[in-house]
Amino acid sequence: MEDLKQIMPKKLGFGCMRLPVANGNSEEIDDAVFCRMIDRYMEQGFVYFDTAYPYHNQKSEEAVRRCLVERYDRERFLLADKMPVWLVQNMEDYSEIFERQLARCGVTYFDFYLFHAMNKTRVEETEKTGGFAFVQRMKTEGRIRHIGFSFHDTAEALEEILKNHPEMEFVQLQINYYDWESENVQSRKCYEVAQKYGVPVIVMEPVKGGTLANMTGRPAEILKELSPEASFASYAIRYAASLENVMLVLSGMSDEQQLIDNTAYMREFRPLDERERAAIARVVEELAAMPTIACTKCRYCVEGCPKKIPIPDVFEDYNMTVQFGINETNRGSYRRHTADGGSADVCIRCGKCEGQCPQHLPIRDLLVKVAETFAE
Ligand code: SF4
Ligand code: SF4
């Protein structure tokens, strides 16, 4: 199998899921800004673009065609796209969706093609509907250069896929220093499984959806002591890129400033040194010591709630405010989690949830705090 790490000239990929938009409308991608960002990125020797069917309400692929594909020779960039496996009912759907994606992007092949957001259940469904055979056939026909998958599940489930599908050439994982030891995300464990199988890793969410770019308090001071100029995001991206088996780190760049920042330290990539590693370890310790709600996200409390409050999700949003201060990232996450009406302030204090909680959390009182925190 070709050594994929060799075909990546630089370790920073351009994620096309949070592109610059006009009028705050996620479907209205600002082509002028996107074109300028692409030019600046390419000028510096970066080549990898990552899009997907659902990004920007299905408008990202077409923006990639207009701003990248129609303006640069096809050989000058690497393009990754993903099969939305949740939309597939039968074998024919693979072909139909794939052709649509090629047309939307205006290309005849994808350099990298992934099954999108795989987990244990989706792998089983993809096996049943013939998805693995489909991508291999596309590879034989030269319409896909390299096949892999993005993944959100346990390390155990990842091992199962890599054992059963040696044809998978790479895996895209959520890796960042905050989630490295997390039992939910299992960044470290998943990374180690990929390493064991000799499958190179593409990193997604290195800055945890922007969270690690917004440090406050002691964690911010620790990083500023290292260098007053370096951005907080730079440590998160370089942390992921410093891992030996990582071939690329994706950054969903939304404006020119982010692009200038990301490319500045990834142009001539320098792995974290001992001093920087020690500082990040201290940041992680400081964050862990903060008074967050000790919810394990088991979700036992959710089902019986008459107000349909997504309790563990709003607790997580609250925890983010404790660790990183209240900011647009955690406000946005809270808005998304409660979009169906289950915000913390609609709790009627019936207490049903507390009887289910193995951690014996005082959920009702905690929800009052959550509601106060996110009150506009
Ligand atoms: S106390 Fe509040 S959160 Fe708990 S079940 Fe009742 S309404 Fe839902
Ligand atoms: S039952 Fe308790 S620990 Fe489990 S998700 Fe609900 S609040 Fe969190």
C-alpha cells in the first residue's frame, strides 16, 4: 500500500465545514473571501481540502467547485469527500450519491474518499448494503485514489473495523489534548488502535470546535508564559500534528485571520518541544481541577424527563463555561442542544431524573445554575 504520509507536503488540511458566509446564512458562502483564502493557502504549499455532502446544508461541495476546482489545475490539490452513509438504503444509493458528489465538485475523481461519521451500527449497515465493495470498485476504476472513514465511537469498535477491513487506508479521528484521555471520545485509545494496525490518521476537531482557542484564567496564563504571541489554537493544532502516526490535521477555517494564523506555524511545522508539552499537561490539569458537574453522560436521566431536557448535553455546555468562560462557542452549542425547546429553565422540578442518576447529582439545582449561566 502506498505510504500516504509521503504524499502530504504539509500537515495542515483545509476543512470546508465552516467556510466564510454572507449575511450570517450558512448556505450563502462568501466566494470572494473563500477564493482569497484558498489562494493564500495554496501559495504557501498546502494542498488538502476536505468537504462533505452535508456541510453548509449541502452547499460546501459546490463552493469547492467554484472557488477551487474551476480555478486550479486538478493535479495541484488533493480533494477529500465523504459518503453520507445515513442516507443510504441500498446499493444503488451509493452510486447515485457518489455521482452527485463528483458533479457538485466538478471533478472526475476524489483523492481521498471516506465513509462519513462511522460507528459500530453504521459499519454493520454499510457492510449489509455493499458500501465497502462499492468504494473498492470506484478505486479500481480510478474514481477514488484512497479509501478510509471518519469515526466517532469506542476504540473497541474501531479495532473491529480495522481488523475486518484491511482495505481501509486511513482513518479520520477526533483528537485534541482535552479529549486525549476522555472516556467518551477516547482520542488516545483510538489513536493507539490505528497505530497498531499501521493505519495513518487524519485529525479532525484538533481545537475541539474552537473551544481550545478560547482559554481564560490560569490555563491562558500558562500558554501566554510560553510565548505572548502564539495563539491558543496553535498549541492545539501542533499538539495533534506532533503525533507520529498523524499524517494531516484538519482545521475548519472560517476567516482570513484564522488562515493566516494556522498557516504561519504549519508552513514549516515544528513539533511541540518538552517545555510546550509540559505546559499543555499543566493546562489539562488546571482544566480538570475546575468545579465542573461530574456527569458521566450515561443518559439514564433523559428518557423520563417530561420536558425533554437533554440534561447531559446542557451540563457539558455549562462545564465548558466553567473551564473556558462564556463565549460564542458554548452559547452556540447550548442553543443547538436546546433548539427543540428543552432548555434548562423549563424544568418543572418533578425530580424524575434524579432517581435515575447513578452519580446522585442534584440535577434540579444544577439546572438552575445552567439556566442562569445561559440567560441572555
Ligand atoms: S426535574 Fe426537571 S429535568 Fe428532571 S425530569 Fe423533571 S423536568 Fe426533567
Ligand atoms: S443520569 Fe446523571 S450522570 Fe447520567 S447523564 Fe444524567 S445527569 Fe449525567
